[in-house]
Amino acid sequence: MGAIVAVIVIVILLGILAAARSFKVIQQYEKGIIYRFGQVLPDIRGPGLHVIRPIGDRMAKVNMQIVAMAVPAQEGITRDNVTVRVDAVVYFRVVDPIKATVNVQNYMFAVSQQAQTSLRSIIGQSEMDQLLAERESVNRELRRVIDEPTEGPWGVRVERVELKDVSLPEQMKRSMSRQAEAERERRARIITADGEYQASKRLAAAANVMARDPAALQLRLLQTVVEVAGEKNSTLVMPVPVELLRFFEKMAPGPSHPEHEPAEEIEDFGDAEVAAAEAAISNAHVPQLEEASIPATPEVESAVAPEVQAVAPEVQEVTAPNRATSDRA
């Protein structure tokens, strides 16, 4: 009786062990490969519960998710002889589970080594400016180099490769900083010089307008007095009459010009040359500055109010004796 019970217990244990070896659960993100007496069955099992032979069959599960693998920083010399240190990250996944388990012993380690060697190769083929400014093209080329030997033989597809950081020597960083500072200073000087040039053109045009009418300078002088008087200070301004300055100008030796002779128009020279020089320096298109034409100055007689015209004869009568006195002197 005891022997029968022992046999039953042994049979139950063997059944439990056979059931444990026969029933396999595959997750949604996995694929199952069956090895039957060492040979791979072409049928790949999907997610779910599967039954295999308890003797002679073995199941290997392959993860089909995208794996993000960090590539250790690689140091190399670029094509323009600059020492850099670059690290990256590789995104890949298994597309053929049979190749990934049969053709390569450890596809994770193999992809990591392939990414490191390819990264060093890309560093040697690229220039420093490409690694810093043209990341997209470098990423595409690095992905192509890594994916070429892995997808066909190993069944692993590289989805994306990204450069994480490009470390430069401290001396190179200081040189680049000095270069950027010099470039900013050059642009500042060009802008300042251009502003001075435009201001000088505007001031010359304003002087040309004032020279056509003597009363304009007097009005400007009175406006300056008003601005100074608006400030609450103890400054006393004594403007000099314009007629007195003209009297000294007439008494000074030298060729005299007619008082009401129209001044010559100031021609604009140098705009095209300045724009071309700035465009050649900065390699950028600089639009030429268009100087607005000076509006025609209205005649003084038409701009004077009727009340001022009525007072003008009286002012002339008062100033006539003063002028006669000055002529006798």
C-alpha cells in the first residue's frame, strides 16, 4: 500500500514538472522561438499561453521593444585636427528574432561595440563645425554606418542615433569666445559708423534748409532758449542776435556770397560703397539705405501770418534809424 502511494506521488510530481515545462506564457512585447533537440523551428510564437513538449523542446524569448543604449564617450581627432570627445545614444530594436538569437551571441553587446567604433570613425571623417552645427547630417551618417552590418546579418534595426554632447578643449573654447567677441565688436563698429554717417547726412540736410531762410536759425535759437528755460536751474542764457553776426560777417575780408543765393543741394555719396563693404564683411545681404528727399521749403512770405505782415512795416521803421547810426559809425 505504501509503495502504491509513493508511486502515485511520484507520478503527480512528474506531471507537475511536465506541465511546468509544457506551458509557457509570452508577453505582448516578446516573441518565442522553439528549439527542438537543438534545431530552431520556423514557427515563431506570439504573445499568449503556449504548450510545448516537455522533453526535447526549449523556448527562448526575445524582447521586441525599442532599446535606448547609451554609447560611451569616444575621444578622437576631427578632420581639421581638433581633439573632441563625443558621446551618443542609439535607439534600436529586433526585427528578426531568429537571426538575433542564432547569428550573434549577444546582440546587445555587439550593437554597443559597433556603435562605439562607428562613432570614432565619424569623428575622424567630420570637421568640428559639422559636429557642432550640422548634427542632423552627422546623426544620419552615423545611423547608416551602424545599421549597415546589423540589420541584415543580426536582425537588429537601428531606428535613430543622436549625438548627446561634444566636448571641446578649454583652449579651443577660449579661442572660439575671442572669435565671437571680435565678430560682435566688428558689427558694433559698423553699426556705429553707419549711424554717424546717416546723422551727418541729416544734419547737413538740416543746415541746407536753414541756410535758405535766415529766420529759421533765429527760430531754432528761440526754441533752444525755451528748452533751457523749462529746466528749473539758475542758468542764464543770453542769445546773440543773428543780425549782429551777419554784420561781423560782412565786415570780415574775403569773398562774399549773395545773401539770398540758394544753397547747392548736397549730393549723397557713399551709401552704395558702405553697404557693399558691410555685405562683403558679414557675408550677409544688407539693404541699401534710402534717403528720403528733402521737402521743398515754403516761401517765407506765404508762411507769415497776416498779423505779422501788418506789424512788419512798424518794425522796419524802428530798425531803420539804428542801421543809419551804425553806417555813420
